[in-house]
Amino acid sequence: MTDTLLPDRPTPARAPAGRAGGVGAVGMVLGGALSVQFGSAVAALLFPRTGVAGAVTLRLTISAVLLLVVCRPRLRGYDRGAWVTAGAFGLALAGMNSLFYQAIERIPLGPAVTLEVLGPLALSVFTARRLASWCWAGLALAGVALLGQGGFDRLNPAGVAFAFGAGAMWAAYIVLSARVGGRFPGADGLALALTLAALLTLPLGIIDGGAVLLEPAMLALGTALAVLASGLPYTLELLALRRMPTATFAVLMSLGPAIATLAGWLVLRQALTLLECAAIVLVIAASIGAVRVSAAAAARPEPR
């Protein structure tokens, strides 16, 4: 899943100093993406024991505890607007993770991430307000239509709906991440929002997973999941952003559906048809194109 729990991403102060630095930064971004998607595959392996809601709770709770220990966020000095923003961010985190995990229980990981990425893609299109962006959106819709030709029945309609819902929550996460980053220092806002998300998912997680969630083996796997899906990719992406432009970073992150397909095939033994693979390629191309248009629009000076 391309849902790395990342606060507002900083813009790098400068471009890579050299070829070696650029190659290293690309490796960090791809390593982070591999960690996220293989983390999602690991989560799917937990579903038979913990249930979907149990796996969500396990990941969010352990991630929240780890981040609270690292950040030790202060609770005083914020106005009502800051707390409302952090609360909305927590809701988005809880919804994004819950809906995505419900999706990957029902449909293969690759198509799930492909449908989910349409949320950020739509946000990019609406933000750029360029004709070229709408053309890329059309290509993405063509990819979805092609995915449907493979049979949404085969994919499970509920799983498709959950993936679309996760995409909407991901778009909300991106918007709220920027706002929280502007109101809270460092990753404090993320730590507080993640704690709320864990609390929101806790009741259903306990009902779904029960005492299994407290077994040492499950706690160990949950910790590994939290590190794979949150801690490791966050660190790698933060280091990469210091060495490359954000536009390049976003383009590389668009490869998420392809990496998810690889993780689903290697870990979960999920095979896809050629038609489904072609659909995923179209959505990836559309995402890369929309990111480039958005970056060009942001770089263009406003007319006086």
C-alpha cells in the first residue's frame, strides 16, 4: 500500500550533487515503495488469524506507540483549529488503512493499489487545472475500463468499492497532511493523528482479533508490519527528499501499483491476466503524466 505515514514532505533545498547521489536517492525511494507494498502483503497473511480489522488495529497501534516514543509530542499550545485538523487527519488515516485492508482481503494487491491511486491522481488533476491533466485522467479511466474488461466480478465488486474508498481517503490524507504539517512541529501532528486513528479502530479490532492480538508471535509480526509499512519507508523517503526534487520523487512513487503487483505475486501467489497488467501500466503512465503536469504548473510563475 502506498500509504506511508508521512507528514508534509519537505522540499529539498537543492538538487542532487552528482550522479551517485541521484542513483542512491532513487534506490531509497524504490526501497521505501518495496517496503510499503511488501508490508501490505504481510498484512494480508495476518488476516486469517487476526481478521482484517485486527490487522489494521495491530499496525496502527504499534505504529502510534513507536511514533509517540520517538516524537514525544507536546499537547499544549495549540488552538481549536489545530486540534480539528489533527482529528480530521486521524479520521483519514483510520479510513484509508481500514478500507484498503478490506480491499486487499477481496481483490489482488496490484489492482487494489491501482484503483486506490486514482484518489491522489484525481487530486493532482483538479489542483493543476490544465487540459493536459484531464487527458492523463482520461488515460487513467481507460486503464480502469480495461481492468473492468478483465471482470470486476472476478475482482469482487465490494473489494473494488473499498479500493475506491481508500483512494478518496488517501486524497484527503494528502491535503490534511500539508495542513497538519503547517500547524504542528516535526512529526508531532502525525503522532497525535495516528494515535486517534489507532483508538478509532481499536473496538472493531478487538472484536475481530480478540486475544490473538496479544500473542507474542502476533505482536512481533505487527511490529514488523509497522516498521515495513511506516517506519522504514518514512526514513528512506525523508533521506531521498534531501537528494532529489519532489517532482522526481512523486513520479517514482507512481510506480506503486507495479510494485504492489510484484509483491502480490511473490508473497501471496496472486497471478494477474495480461489485460489486468496492461490496465495497471495505463494507470501508472497516467499518474506519472499528471504528476509532471502538476509540477510544471507549480513551477510556472504566476502572471502579474
